[in-house]
Amino acid sequence: MKKAIPNVTLSGYQLIGVNWIALLNGMTCQVGTKGIKNVNGVLADEMGLGKTVQTIAFLAWLKYRRKMQVIDLESSGGDDELPPALPHLIVVPLSTLPNWIREFEKFCPEMHVIKYHGSQQEREALKEDLREHLPKYSSKHVAKRTQLDVIVSSVSYFQKENSPDRKFLSNFKYDYLVVDEAHNLKNAKSTRYKMLDKVKTDHRLLLTGTPVQNNPQELLNMLSFIMPLFSKASSPFEETDNHTEQMLKHFVDEKAEHGDEQTAYKKLKQLFAPFVLRRRKADVIAQLLPKKERKTIFVELTESTRSVYRNIIRAHCNKNGKMISAGTGQHLFTNLRKCAHHPLLLRTRWNTPSEKGRLIGNFYKHGAFKGQGCTLQRVGEEMESWNDFNIHLTALILIDESEHRRKDLQQYVLDEKDLFCSSKFESLRDLLPGLVKVGHRILIFSSWTSCLDLLGCLLQHLHIKFQRMDGSTTSDERQRLIDRFNTEPSYSVFLLSTKACGLGINLTSADTCIIHDLDFNPFNDLQAEDRCHRIGQKKSVTVYKLISKDSVDEDIYKMQEKKAKMNAAIMDSASSRKEKNSILKSVLEKAEEGLEDDNEETNI
């Protein structure tokens, strides 16, 4: 292995991982009448254990092995010739694409790697070059001799059936298709799954740090993707669209054993085990990582915020505490979450007809919206969904552009008391200066970009230098921000979007992680934590979770804790709806007593 990838010294467990992939690479199986098929697998090491470097090391080993085979053939003087080498296609989330390119450059610069991403003009230029070197999967086509080893592409090109980039990349044949963050293939009916499944490839390798996130049906969907043994075309259940469901009943009869779910899952684990390699941090943490400590900070909602919280419930419920209509559940749940994080994420000001009229008229008058067709009515429709903080920011921007607007717009600019009225912000005002003073570097995650905006205001007020990244940040800019934070200690805080920036990036220069608002999926928060608690971290890591007491926020926290204890955090869309409804039921039951008390006071 050292000859194949001299720039890397792998840990013992990583060497085992590379050897495991190599072992699968040499295995085949007979699949009914479909002939001999290759055996594929899932590298499912826990987040932060180096799945990327293990994959690169394996691909480098394949290249080195072929080089040795060519040398052996030449030295033997025979007429035999190896077939043309096929390149590999690695499909990754956009947020991790720059990191993959950097890791190849760092660990294996000998491999010729192309990043298939960029503007339309840049991609058209790439297509012209690749057409000359990629072997089409038609048997008559022979590619030109080339040093091209790997194409790294964004998964976004495979999320639409009519994507021209997906169609182009699917015109060719590859040795390995590697899919990063492969737990996103859990739904066999999704466009992403179907489009990636169409890629012609000899082998497939899936990478995921959270395989236990999936329920049994989803695990078999992943098996179907990597192994033709489990695919519809080769299964005895090909007459039905629900082939994996029938396979689940065939291999794991969940109704058997008198409803013994653990026995059913044990059978499924036995089925899945030969094709998955899973190592946990707990197994190797002593030699790799410093400890990680979690601290939960419970904060009391202020009286004003508690009042807003109750008013939200009243607005969606009748006097008996029942939701006015079934369709209000999701809206109610979201508004309660926003209130628990920061009341400015809601619209609680300028709501009377006269206030709305003045607000819309002033913003229309001073050009908050531009372009053809911009009417007073359109401005009103657009602003209907704005929260208090949106209004505040827009008023500030307009005043900064022209001071003469201040007379009309200053009334919409919030003061410091309003901006930092969140109980969580009060906790951060106490916590952050002390952490920064003693040299800690901090990641703060939020699921809401508006929260990131508010947090930015708080950090400016505290004179703490920070950076900010969310889903709108371009791929190239992401890497610049990451590099700057990792190399410039003057930036004490990095504000990050949980879903858009919570996976794949390396921020081991930080040693503190603050989860401002819990994601409904606990694995998203775990991935966020592991941006700093991963290979390369030298310091102990502390994770703070901010929880608003006696709110939907606390109910989500309890559900996360329950799932962690049960080790069964299954978060598909169906279960999420059930769990949200369960939380709402609990919230409304608590509120019902309060509403009844209010009614009694009114009657008196």
C-alpha cells in the first residue's frame, strides 16, 4: 500500500478498510440466469474516521496494481494486452466536492482527477475534453489512451431526469461508481436513486456515516443499489414494483417470532453484514481523537416570548385547545419552533390594518422592490410572509442607501433590546466572551438562515470576529472560508447552516460546537458536531446544546435523547410526520389547561 500511495500513512483500521474493499473487488457471484456479477459494498465508518482517504487509497492501489500488471506483461514478452482502463466516477454533495479534490491532491497527486463542476461554459469545455477520453458503454467504442483516473461530480446533476450533465456523464462506462453520503439513496423511488442507478459501471461503492438512520426497507433499497443479487431484475419478485418490500418479508419476517422486532432486525443484520463495514469512533477513539463532552443549557423563555408562544397556540386552536383544521399542524409546529429560538423570526409587529398599510406604502415608496410590474399590491403580497427581522434589515439597507429615507423608515429599525431579546441570545452573551477570551474557537450551527443573520448581529455587538456560511455560499467560496478559518486564529467563530454545512467539511481548528437550535433529525446535529471532532483534532471538544424549557424545543430534545438511547433514530418523512404530530399533541395538551384557565377567568 505504501508504494501505491506514498504520501499517506493509514491507521490500522483504515488499512483494514482498504483491504476489505479490495477483497470485495476480487469477488463475484452467480445471479440466476443473469451471469456472473461483481460483489459491492458499503463503507459505513462513523463520521470523521476517514472514509475519503480510505477510498482514495483503494483507487490508488487499483492504479498501482494495473501498472504492475502492465510491467509483468511487458517483461514476459507475450502478445497479451490488458483492456483499456476505465476511469472512476465519484458523486458527492456539492459541499464536499472541493474537499474531495483537495484530498486527492494531498494524498495522491499522481492520479489524474477532473472536477466536473462549474459554469455552463466551463462544463461544455469539460465535455469536449472528456468525449475524447471516456469509453462509451457501446462495445465497439475504444477510448484513447489517457491518464484520466477519476471524475468527481456533484450529486445535483443526478437529481433531475432531464439534466444534460447527467445524460452526458451517463453516456460512458466506469470502473467504480462511488457515492458519498449514500444514506440519501434510501428511497428507491427518488429521482436521485433512479438516475444514479442508470450509470454503467463495473463496481459500486457507497460511503455513509449513518447507516443506522435507515429502516429495514431503506437498508434493502441500498442493497439493491450496490448488488444485482438484490435488484428487481434478478429477484424472484420482479413482477411487482415493491420488490424490496417482498424481499424484506422473505429475509426478515417482522411478524414472525410473535412480533419480536429484535429477532427480525438481527436477521436483517445478518443479511446486511457481508456487504457493509462499520467501525465506530468508540472503537478507535483512544488512538485517534481526544474526548468529546456534551453540555445541555436549558434556558427559560422570557415573559414576553412566553406570551407570544401562547398566542401562537391560541391563533391555531379553538377554546378547547384543538387545532382549528388538520392543515394547520405543520404551520403551528414551525411557528412554535421559531418562537423558541428567537421571536424576531415571527411577525409580531406592524400587524394592524393601518400599520400594514403604512409599512407597505413606505417600502413601496422608497424602492424596496424594483422591476417591472412592481405594484403596491405586489409589495403587500410579498411582505405578507416577512418576519420582523426581515423588515428591520430591509429598512436598514434602504436608509444606508439614502439618509433622506430615515424619516419614514426609522420606525422599523429595531433597537438592541429587541434584537437580542431571545433567551438563547442572553445565554450566548454570557457564554461566548469567556470562551473567546481563553482562546477557544467556536462553530455555531442553526437550521435557520435568519437565525444566522441574527447571530451575526450579536457577534458584531460583542466585537467577536466571525465568518458565516450557508446553502447559498458557492463551492469555491466555501473552501476559501474554510481555509481562512483554519489558518487565521483571529476568526473566533464560524456561523454555519446545519443542513447545508453540517457534513463533509473539516474544521478541526475549532474545539467548541454550539447547536443553537436542534434539527429534527438528530443525525444532522451529530454530523455538525463532527465537523470539529474528527481526525486531525488535537484538543478536547465541547458541544453545547441550547434548549428552551417548556417548549416544543424541549420536546424535540427529549425525542432525540430517546432515539439515542434506543439506537433507533429512524427519520424518514413518514416517521417525522408522526413524531411532529406526537409533539404537537403534547404541546396542545399542555396548552389546553392554560386555555381553560383563561376561559374561567374570562367568565368570572
